[in-house]
Amino acid sequence: MIGLYRAFKNSDRFKLNHSLNLLLALPFIILLSTSPLQAQQPSTEDLQKEIRALGQSVKDMQKDLQEIKALLLSRAPAGPPQNVVLDLSNSPAQGAATAKLTLVEFSDYQCPFCGRHVRETAGQIEKEYITTGKLRHVFLNLPLEMHRFAFKAAEAANCAGEQGRYWEMHDRLFENQTKLDPLTPHAEAVGLDVAKFEECLNSGREAAAIRRDMAAAQQAGVSGTPTFFLAYTDPKSSKIKTVRRLTGALPFTTLKAEIDKLIAEAPVAPTVRVEQK
């Protein structure tokens, strides 16, 4: 409670103390009001006055508590922003650029929940929606501070992307989440030119791209992984306006329900009429 008192102004602190004191004193007031005293018996009129005063005190206490409740609600943190705009320029993507829907994934190579999503759900999404042209999947990095190898792993995936093997490295790293240091064996396993890979990784040139993803996550109010956004694809722009936010390693059925609903509700492109001459 001490932390709560410090959050209030002087008047708020007084109201809270007053209300709590009344709550603590209430049983004793009732006991004294209903128990006869040995020295002097109160009259009926005195008892009625005490009851009326007690009733008024309860009303005052209820009013104070309502004011405190309203104050607490007004100071509650705002929820994450809705319908955020994300710029997906140069971000690794799977699926047709003309797909009706885009799924944006903020993830961390060392996050166990992200690993569960890749193992249990991602393959089903790819089979049913990405390979059929219904969905475009974009991967953005959000390496959490608690995961010491996640940032460098994200760089490694981007370095593999320079050699055209981003998704092979992506899958390999998630399959080996407890073996992210060193990274060279993974480069060898996916068939990279190891010298070029190590040069890229040691140069740190992909770090800026990872930080851009992290900045986008912060702007979108994302603080945990995995977090997903769904948006209608605009083939003419690298930017999307999200329409749905989903968090956690959700089962395929949950994601499927959201994807199917948005695809069914997708706006129909206007028909272009060609005049015959």
C-alpha cells in the first residue's frame, strides 16, 4: 500500500487513509452501538443519532472510494496502439507480393515460445496459405535483452540472406535454439560460403537492420515475442496498415480462424473497364 500512497497527491492520500480508517473502525463502532454500557444505558434517541452518523460515515467512505477508483483508472497505462503502420522495406518475406493478406511476425531466435510457433504452427501456415498464394509472411527481429545470443543470431540470418539462404538459416537457428554460439557450424550446415559469412558477421553491417526492426516493434507497442500482425497487402507499397494483433505461440486453429475471417472480409478491387474502339 505504501507505493500506492506515494502515487497520490496530498488530498488523495488523505481520502485513502480516511476511508481505510473508517473500514477498520467500523466493527468497533457497531459493537459499541449495540452493546449496553455498564455505567449508563443510552437512550433510544442517542442510539438513533449514532446509527444516522454511522450511515453518513459509510456514505462518505463509499464516495471517497469511488473517487479513488476513478483516479486509479485515469492513471492506468494505455494499451498498445491499434492499426499501426509498418514499413516492410527490405524485410525477408515468403509468399506472393500479391497475396490478399500479410502476416508480420516479430520474433526472437532464442525465445522458447517463438521456437514452439516455428515447430508446431509455421509449417501449417506455409502449406495452407503461403504456398497457395493467399498469405505473405514477413519476419521482423525483436531480440530480447534477456537472450544474450539472439541479436547475433538475427545478424547471422541476415548474413545468410546475402547469399540467398535466409530461410534455411532461419529454420536452422530455430531448430538449434540452445546452440547459437558459435554460429559458423550453422553456416556450414546450410551450405554457405563460410569465409563470406564470417566476414559479414564480424563486420556488424547487419546490426542496423536488426535495430530498425526493434524500433518498429517499439513504435507498434510490441514488448514480447512472438507477436503477430495481420494486414491487407498493398502491392504498390512497402507499407501496411495492420488490422489485427495477436500475441503468443498460438495454435494453428486460432491463427487460421483469424486469417480466414480477414480473407473473407477483404475489400474487392474495383473492376477496370476497357472501352472498345
